[in-house]
Amino acid sequence: MIKVDAVWLAVQPLDMRLGTEAALARVVGVFGAAHPNHAYLFANRRANRMKVLVHDGIGVWLAARRLNAGKFVWPADASATLQLTRPQFDALVLGLPWQRLGDAGIIRVI
């Protein structure tokens, strides 16, 4: 099992044709460094595909997810990066409105 202590979301889209090295270069460019046990999330322009790069302390893992219908709920502010909680990450990968979840699953924004 891959240990993940923090999940980071990059708002700017990523070309889904990029491989591990190019995705790692994007992580370093956007976040400054790839920290051990951190996951970095990117979506394509249409927000129907996502790539997750995880640095496990030894190497990097790259995974992809595609929604068959709909799209991922992605922030509109193209200059930001966000840290997500585990419940927010779980909702995001299902295509649910993760931004409405607080730390304990409490709805805070309507």
C-alpha cells in the first residue's frame, strides 16, 4: 500500500499524454518540489480525466482516472494549488462536489 500524508491539487490543466517524467517536472514546477508521501492531482482541460503522481520516498507512481460521464469538479481559479483532506479527495475522484465537504464531512458552503 502506498502511504499518502497529503494530497495536493493543481488547478492548471495537464496534457494527459505526458508520462511520469514530464508529470514529475510539472509537479516540481507548480509545487516547487515533490515531497515524499505526497500525492499531486492534475486534470485535463475538459476535467473528465485526472492523473495522480505520488512520491513514495523511493520513486514515483503515476495513475490515471477517467470518468465515463460528467466531469471532475475542478476549481475555477487557475493560479491556485490546494491541499485536500481525505474526504475531499474521495469525493473528487468520484466526481462529487468535494468543495462542500469540511474536515468531518460537514457541509459548510451552499
